[in-house]
Amino acid sequence: MQATETILYNRAGQRVVSPDYLLFEAPRTKHFMTGSEAVKEAVKRASVDASVSYPITPQSEAAHLIGELWVEGYVGVYFRGESEFGVMSEIAGCAMAGARCITTTSGPGTLRAMENFPMWAGTRIPVQLVLMARGINSPLSIQPDNLEVSFLLDTGCMIWYAETAQDLFDMILAGFVVAEQPDVHVPLITVVDGFFVSHTREAVMLPPDDIALPPYNPYRAPMPVIDAEVPPGRFLRDPFVMKSNYISYATHASWQWEVRAAIERSRPYAKHYLRGLVEHFGDPEADLVFVACGTASAQAKEAVRLLEDEGIPARVVKLKTIRPFPIEELREAVKGAKYIFVPEFNVVGWLEREVRRYLYGHSNAEIIGAPRVAGGMTMPAEVIVKEVLKLTGKEVKHVI
Amino acid sequence: MKRRRVNIRMPALGGQGAVTAAHIIATAADYEGYYAVSNPFFGAEKRMAPAESYARIGLEPIYDRGEVVYPDVIMVFHPQVITMGKSYTMPFYSGIKKNGLIIINSEEDLLNEEDKEYLESLNVKIFNFSATKFAIDIAGTELSTNMAMIGALFGIMGCVGLEAIEEGIKSRFLKKFVASGGTASLDSALERKFKKKLELIEKNLNTAKAAYELARRWAQEQGIEPFLPRPQEVVSK
């Protein structure tokens, strides 16, 4: 008997394909575009049901471009929120009603919406937030600076960090798949550095746009979805959660553990769809290691090239995920390291803290939280090299 | 000296199209087979305020992001970058590399003796030409200044040809393109002014071509070698 093949199409008429096919197997062609445009291309292939935007300064064009997709029929619902707080609340409503959702924000907008992020995690909605990190200093900064990420580390959301527009495109698609696994089902914040990725134009390899991810199935969620039988906010309204008694305390304590456990359970899925939680660059034997994420890892890669010219072997361990933190991968990667540099685009060195925390008792390397720039500064590779030479004291022909 | 990378810094004034220029430059270089990246840097946008954008062209994948602190090429889009210090760096040529190039959109020589002495010590070549006059004469609008600057750059660099420039300009005006929120509305205003998009492209192309040829001749007179070898392997995988 001949088997019949069922071909599924999504709302936009795109052929539904498996995430593996879309991410790894579909033929790709080269396009030249900005990080914001790469967001649009990812959303176009992600069978997205809803997006809410707020036209804040600073912003990228990403939210606007998702609006164009809605006009073209690729996104089910699209509207403008009253503020960033409104956006993040409204998108939660969409997600609780069973929609696959994505939105974007940055800098002060992120902080304004802050209360919502732990709420997203607690309600177990797999919303995706593309965060194009900008400064959060007063007076208002609109330049790249990723301090805001340190505020998000313990919200119960997964945090992934993209280095390039290509990373961002692939991560957005992989992100929906991982976040929507029934045993994960927590929100995902996909971070890129504002300007350095959002506004930078580069080559991106894209699969065809007539295929897309399978639509989200909300009935696989660990929480009841709002439908004809479940009224809005049933979970939030359950009477015991706001009482002063041990059932209430235990509920809140165990649920917070559960949200974090859910992030842990995302590891095998993230490993598969991101092809590993870390990326290696440079001389695998080098005892000088840069541990970095985002643009800092891009700059460190350039520094590795310059150091190579000077006869100093070095390598980069790029962290693709921050929550979950690639603990085992990092410990394995820095075996034999003598110096670990953590270059960062913020004043506090939140990644250095994380690296120290997870390497404590696992590495004898000297960990150096440098170089560190902030407030919108660029981190030229030459500055990284200078920092290295200061420590190693090696004589070199020239730096700049 | 063999370069593997050319880093270009474009100090300009808001509204001159330096962001667009960087994107066209990178698109053209990408078309020619090089690795290329462009990015702008601006604050709250306004006309006549300093704005900078950057393009990087190379023979291997480019990771470097952000402002170009050590440029091989500086393209000064407006005399005020020099005369009024409308630049992110002071002096505007800070960080320029040995054997570098500076293109200045000005009819007059704006550099003082000290500047010249320093730049000469680094063997930096200076190409003074009025891109704005080129734009007005050929395209009929000073808005095409950036096209003349692009043409001059590639004319001197000698490794990205006219076909690639044409491709870069067409991709800017024929495809959906977003430089910034304000640019979208500017685009529709421009379209009305020029009536036809193709006419606009034609004028822009002619401006770029004329500047390319002028600069090419100058580079040959100066004995300037092509800035990069031919791309060994084309990027399209």
C-alpha cells in the first residue's frame, strides 16, 4: 500500500517543516541585511501568532518590521502597546490565550517593563523577547551597553546571547522550539548588543521564505490555556496564593524552584538546536582564554588574530546561553587555561561574576574582568590586546 | 604593504546620507566578493549634528563591530567636520593608520601645516574634492553628495568596480531598505521630488561614476596601488 504524505500549511500559506529541516537542512542563500531585518526574516518563518510593539527611543526597526509582516499576513495579531509595561503585559495575555508571541525592547524600556518578566516566567508562557541592549544610565543613554542584562539574570526567563545577525536569526527560530517544549515552557530573552548588531549590515544566510516552523500547540503547555472552559487569569486568581500560611509560602517557593528547574531542562534542547551552548575560536591549545558573549566575543576574536600576529596563542570561548549557564562546557573549555579574560560592555562586569561563580574551585586560572567599556563605547581589538600585554608582560613589535 | 582589511570611518553631518553611504559601500564590496560589514553610530537624530558611520571590507570574515577607532580611510562628508569639530574624535584624523587615505568634501584646503606634517609622516594621502558640487552639477541636488563620496572612495581603492557600485546603489533604492525610522518618511518625500525612482537611481549612478573616474585618475597619478588584493574566494557558499 502506498503511504500518503500530508503537507501542512500555516496561516500565511507557508509549508510547515520540521525545526531541524528549517534550521539545518533547508538550502540557504546569502542576503545582506541589518540585525533588525534579520529579526523580521526569522519572524517571517516562525508562524508567529501575535506581536505587540512600542515605538520607544531607543528602539531598533525590528518591531516596526514585524508590523510589516502582519500587513503581509505572516503574523496573526499586531498592535501597539501604551508603554513598555503595557506591551509586556499585553503580550503575556496573548500568550496565555495560546498564541506564539514575540516582541522587542531595549534599555530603559526593558526596566520599565521589569515586573512582567518574572510574571512571564511564573505563568510559564514561552514568549520570546528580542532584547537589543542599550544603556540604562541617567541622563538617558541610547548607545550600546548591556548592563540591563544583569537585571534580567534572575527573572526566571532563559537568556540567550547572539553575536551576529546570523546568530540572531537562527536563535529566534530555535528559541521558539526550545521554549515551547512541554518540560521547559518558560520565556526566552534573546539578547544582542544594540547598534553593534541591530544596526549593522552584514551577510546572513537564509532558508527560503515559503517554509516555516510548525505552529505552536498551546494544549501541550504545562499550564491551562485560556479557552472556552478556562477563564482568563485562572492561575493567577487561585485563592490560596496571596494568603499568609505555609501552603501559600510553599506554593511560591516550590514554583520559583520549578521555573528554574525548567530552565535547566532546556539544556539538551538548546544544545541540539544551537549546536552546543558554547562556541570555540582560535588556538585550542592556548592557555590564554577570552570568555565572552555577544559583541565582546566578536571583538575578542579580532584580538585573537592580532595576538596571533604577535606570536601569542589565544582563544575565545563564546557563551551562547547565559540562562541556563553553560557550566560544564565552560569548566571543560578552560582546562589548562592560565589566564581568563572576560571583556564586557558594562560597568559592573556581570559576566565576570558569573564566570567566577561557576569556575570557583574548578580552575586555577587567573580571572581578569577586563577590558570593560560602557556608556556606548566601542571596544577595539587593540584595546583588548593592550590589556593582555599589560598582564603577560611579553615584548611585542607593535600594538597599533 | 599588504592589507587584509580596510576600515573606513565617515564623519558627516546628520542628513547627509553617511549611513546610507556606508550601507551601499558594504553592499557593493560584498557583491564584489569581499567580506563586508557596515554600521552607523548616531545619537538622537537631527540634521547638521555630527553623525558617523563605518564600513569594513576584508578578505576574511569580519567580527569587529562599532566605531572604527583606527581607520585606513576617513571620508569627511562636510567641511564643518574639520572647521567646527563636528566629529566624534578630535582631531578628525585621530587613529588614522600608516599609508591611509583621507577624502575631504571641500573646495578649499582645510588642513593646517601641523595637520599636513603629521599626516605626511604617516604617508597618508589626501584627496580634496567637492562632492557636493559634483552632486549639484550632475544629479541636480546636494542630496547626492554621498554618491559622489562613494564613487571617489572606490575610484581610489581600485578594488571594487562600477558594476558593484551600481548593484549597491540599486539595492539601496529598489529593495525595501531601512536605515532608520526617519529615513522611511524621507524616502517617500524624495520619491515625490524626483517623481520617478529610476530617474533618481540614474542620477545617483551618474554622480558616483563621474566621481569614480575622477578619483581613479588621481589615484593613478599618485601611484596608489589597489587597497586590497582580489577576493580569493567568493563568499557565496
